[in-house]
Amino acid sequence: MPDETAKLQAVIDALLKVKGLLVEAYEPIHSQEHLWEVLEYPGLEKWFDKLNRDLWCLHHRILKRVFKLGGRPDGVTDDESAAFNKALSLLQGIHAACQEVYDAAEEADDYVTEGKLEDIQGDVEAWIVSARAKLAQIERLKEGFMEEQL
Ligand SMILES: [Fe+2]
């Protein structure tokens, strides 16, 4: 039986490798699509757009199989608080980076970027508020559960 488990783990590991390569490929292919867009090569843009969307879909299919087999990619957790705390910390990092762009754009009198960043940062802030609310909700549920145990 341990041999079967090891064989299954090898399948999961191989799937995770493919998943990693799909995620890695997505970003440069997506950026390439937008370069063709800017250079006004619609045929090339369309091909790269189709590829980057397909890479993302393939990644989903691989990921679902990993979970079906009992695999867990790095960075995921069964603990709700930990999951929301991680999301919150990632969002806060993005928010701080947005602030740097906003400050640099202000310094450069780049009002277009400033305006766009204000919108983007607003969306990130809404997610931060949502993550904090979820964490507070989890805490309240835990407290309620503990009171019931007393
Ligand atoms: Fe895009």
C-alpha cells in the first residue's frame, strides 16, 4: 500500500509541475498579447489572447485533478482564518505597491496613471474590507462556539 501511495504522490507531483509551468507561461503570453495590441497586430493579439485564456483554463483543470487526488499545492490551508489572513496580507502588499505607483505618478504629473491607480486601489481596498469582515465573522463564530461549550 505505501507503494501505491508513493505512486499516487508521484502523479500529484507531476500534475503540480504542469500546473506551475502553466501559471509561469500565462504571464509572458498575456503580456505578449498586449504588446501585439499596442502595436496593432490584431491577428497576433488574437492568437496570444486565445492561448493565455486557454492556459488559464488548463491550469484550472490540472488543479481540480490535484485536489481530487488529495494533493495540496503549496500555500493553501484548511484553516479559514489562516486563508483569509493570507489573502489579507497579499492584498495589503498589492495596496502598498499601488500606493508607490500613485505617489510616483503624482510626482511625475501623470494624471492618467493617478486616476487609474485610484480606481484600482479602490477595488483592492474593497477586497481588504471584505477580508477583514470575513476574519471578524470567523472570530465571532469561534467565540460563540466556545461560549456554547462552557
Ligand atoms: Fe489582458
